[in-house]
Amino acid sequence: MTPVLTSHAGSLPRPDSLREANARRAAGEIDAAAFDEQLGTAVQQVVARQRDLGLDVVNDGEYGHAMTASQDFGAWWTYSLDRTSGLELVEPTQSPEELEAQEERLGNTPADPADGVRLTTFGRRRDWLRFRDVYGDPTSGTGIDARRPLPLPTATGAIGYAGQDAVARDTRALTAALAATGGGRGYLCALSPGSAARIGNAHYTSETEWLHAWAGVLRQEYSAILDAGLELQIDDPSLAESWDQVNPEPSVADYQRFVARRIEALNLALEGLDTSRVRLHLCWGSWHGPHTTDVPLADILGEVLQANVGGLSLEAGNVRHEHEWTVWRDVEVPAGLTLLPGVVSHATNVVEHPDLVAQRIGRFAEAVGSDRVIASSDCGFGGRVHPDIAWAKLESLVAGAQRA
């Protein structure tokens, strides 16, 4: 069998010094130059550690996406708010009880009749309602308190890209770190139009216009990363995760149209770019919950495979989705597409045995060919599991790939 390469799905644990630097920068206590220096040092260290483990395709750990707490499930998308103009942070003016009553009255009125799908708030997710006491208990292990209303970013005017300096800082840091550690393949993560569009919209008159606006904004970030000679991972949990955020449950056909519109926006953003160096990350949300209402992969895979990308990263190493590897035995994988299945997971503190990792890799290699598989993780580890566990899982990932 052709040796299987290894990578991971993005976020890695941040050192305390970097989280403190993020907090000090936000407070105006250090300037951009001082922060850039600290970021560059941290990125070089995390790239070196990935190389030392034997990972083939590495990244900056998403260190350029600010995180100020050791537990953080949202840095993968909240970073984009500082890089987008036309947004305002709108504080909730109602109590959780008032918001819940309002949402129950709203029902499932379509945001756009072409989709017939309207997203509710996170606190009204079907899994969250089914396990209300679990999600409402900050000691339950989910890492989420669904009772607490959060400020809502909302587009109050035309949105635009304002992240030129930030993405340039990210590309410089990773490029320098790769050069200092022997070169090789490196990637940066960026948000998808579909996931970006899940915030509030008080400006655009249709969902299509809203999605296309985000495509235009994010294309600039994608282009900057690719122009720097790096690979690009586009994070789009909205494709699978949003199923649970439609209440009541929609028809599969309606949801497939919802997914197709987001893939169309993604392809618009990628038009004319080198998509052979782009991978799309699909997941069902990385919080530690029951996930009983996750949409089956088979129900949306046809739409997802219409994405003009060179790689597809997806959850395949946790107890809710591991069984779905069998879907790939009956799917015609588009020419040029590489699969990056998760073979170690953020969803448990148990470190996967290398033999199990090898078995998981072998299933995908048998289904699509080992030359079209890069062994990866389900989702990012940063902010989700303890750093020692995260690195142990990556070590097991590499060992398992060597045994596959």
C-alpha cells in the first residue's frame, strides 16, 4: 500500500503566553509589532513540534485566530469578525426566557422560500432541547451553558474585507516557520461563506445576496493565503451542523437545497483560484454533546461533492460518525479529490490506539485508494481537549499511519 500522509484539522492548543498576548493586544497594552513577534515565535514552535511528531502537512495551529481562554469552541469563526467591516455586536435585550418564547412563536418561517429552511438560535437546537438539562448545566462536560444569551454579530451595512494586515501576518508567520523547519507543505484555515452567514443580517434582502456578499469578502482571504504559496483549509460546519439548528426538522430535500446553495457560494468564492491546494472541512460541530440529531453523511454527500476543492476533511473517528466510512464504498469520488478522514477525535479524552488508527485508515484506503487518503483528526483540538491529550492523539495518528 502507498504510504499514507498525515495532517490534522486545524486548531492546536495555544500556549499561555500567546493567550496572554491576545488579551494584552485587545486591551491596548502591546502594539502590533510586539504581538507579531510573539505570534511568530509561537508559530515556529508549534510547526517544529508537528514536524518532530512526523506530521506531513502542518499548519500554524490557527494561532492567528485569537483565543484568550484554554477552553474555546468558537475561535475558528469569531476571528473573522475582526476582519470584516459592516458588522456590529448587538447585545441581547431580552432574558433567555423571553428569547425562548419568541423563538417558539417564530416557528420555522423560511428566511428564503427557495430553501424553505430557517435557522433558529443555538439554544433552540433540537439536540440542545432534547438534552436541555445537560446543555444548561455548566458542570455536565459539554463546555457550553445554553442558558446564557450571547452578543450577536449583525451586518448593519454592506460587508467588506478588512483583514489584509491580519492574513498577511498569518502567512508571514507560517512561511517563516516552514522555512526554519525544513520546508514542506503547510496550510492556513479560513471560514466558509455558509458558516460566516450564520450571524445576523439586517442589511441584505435575500439569502442569496447575503451568501454572495460573504463569498466576495472571504475570497480575498483565500486568495492571500494561496498567493503566499500555502495550502488552504476552508472550515464549513454549516453544511452538516445546521441540520440540528432547523427546528422543527426539515425535509431532507429542503436541507439538500440549503447545502447546495452554500456550496454554490463557496464555488463562487473560489472561482479562478488554484483549488487543487484547497481542502474543505466538514463537521457536525465540535462541542462535547450527545449529537443525536446529526444529519447522516449520506444525506448531504452528493451536494458536498459538488465543491470545487482538492480535498475533503471530515469526521470519521468518533462514535457518532465512524460507521459512515461505508458510504465511501458506494460513492464515485471526483477525480483529483483527496479524503482527509478523522482517525483520531476531539470528542473523547481517550487516546486512540495506533492499531485502531491503522484500521480506520485501512478502511478508507480500501474504499478510495491509499494515494487518495491523508490521515487526519475529526476537528481541531485547540480549546477542546487538554494540550497533553491533543499532542498524544497526534502522536498516535502518526504511529497508526506508519502501521497502516
